[in-house]
Amino acid sequence: MNDNQNQHEQQQGQQPGQQPGQGQPFTGFAPVGAPPYGQGPIVKKHSGLGIASFILALVALLTFILSFILILSSFSTIPDFATQEELQQTIIDSNGAGFEGLVIGSLIIFLSIGIAFIGLVLGIIGACFKNRKKVFSIIGIVLNALITAGSFLMFLLGLAASV
């Protein structure tokens, strides 16, 4: 049994026969980055706002993809007209039938922009907390910023193309 005790003490960083707690002499200083004497290591938890930001980024991305599917599926109902006036007359004559996907898809795009903006704000707030891991906050900030900026860029390109 004495051999087992010696092996255990050596694994703990002690010399055989030395009492626990007598490993190193007290110097009065703690190593840089070490927790205060008598306390265990500080374990950082993930930021709740960062996780929420990441989840909102995924939801915004899914709603954005859903809106594109709706918009592209509504283009199959739009006939290929030579002029804009003929298309407007067809919409008026059919009382707007067949264009619901286009309208709903457009509204879902604005919804996804709003979700991404809220996620961006939550990610920034979550990244400012001390003693929290910032992984999900940073990922949420990047994804939400890309979705928001990409949406506005597409909106501006659409405006430029219609002029």
C-alpha cells in the first residue's frame, strides 16, 4: 500500500512522505493569471445574450432563405410581358391573384432584417460582458452583420436597377 501512496503523491506533484499542501514554499505572490490563493480556477460561462444572438442569426438566415423560395416560386405565375404597362394591366384585371408569394416573401425579408438587427444588438451587448466567453457573441455579430448589410446592399441594388 505504501507504493500506491508514493505513486499517488508523485502524481500530485509531491515528494514521497511529504504532507499535502507542502509542495512549494509560500512566496507571497501568485503567478500571473492564476486565481487568488484558496480559490479554484475561474470558469467562464457562455454569454446568454451571445447564444441568443447566434440563434437569432440562424433564424434570420432561415427566414431569408424561405423568402427567396417564396419570391422565386411566385415568378412562375408572372407571365413574360414586353412592357410594364401590360404587366400592370394584368395585375389589375386579375385582382392581384398569383402575386401573394411575392408580397409575403418581401415582408419576410423585412422580418429577417429586423431579426438580424436585434441579434446584432444582442451580440454587441453580449460581447461587452466581463467574465463570459465571447465565442457565440462574436459569431452572432458577424452573421447578423452580414445578413443586415447584405439585405441593405440587395435593396440598394434593386433600387439602382429600377432607375
